[in-house]
Amino acid sequence: MHAITKQLCPTPPTPANPSSTAAALAPTPFNSRPSGLEVLETSHFRLQCFQTLTGTKFLLFTEPQQPNIESMMKKIYELYSDYVMKNPFYTVEMPIRCEKFDRGLDGFVKVRN
């Protein structure tokens, strides 16, 4: 979903006359490149997407009122970095089968409940 919504974002308009200073100084809502879906919130759930600098995406489904989503996502990424990426037997873009990661994530989620 993240990649699809990134492609759906409009591209910034290009000025007809690039030498025109008025066109160059005009305010635009397109300050940066499209990043894709970051949050999808309904009355029943909230979907939060966290994309790392390496392009790995974490999707977290929570209740809409759940506080501190960003810190939760960072902690999950920290667990992923410590237990999955440092595992010499893990292959990138393959399903995660790491017992230490599963235990760490399970412990983190249970403490939050």
C-alpha cells in the first residue's frame, strides 16, 4: 500500500517559463518528494507505516486512540535491528524466523497492554 500511494501522489508542477522569478518564488504544497501512505485512520483501527532509511517498512495496526505510536515503531525497529539484522542466518526480504526477535517483540507488546 505504501508503494502504491507513493505513485498516486501528484508530481510538482513545472513552471512554463523557468526564468520567471514569480513562478520560482510562488508557494507550493510540494515541498518534498511523495513518501506514500504514512497513516490510515478509521473509527475502528489505525494503520501506521514506518519506513527506515534502508527502505524496510513496518506496518502497525492499533486502536485509533493508541498513544505513542512513533515510539512503539522505533522500539520495534530497534528489536528488528538487534535480533534480525545481526542474525547471520537471516536473508533480506525473506520471512523473519528469529526466535529472539519473536520473544523480544512479544515481551514488548505484553508490557504495553
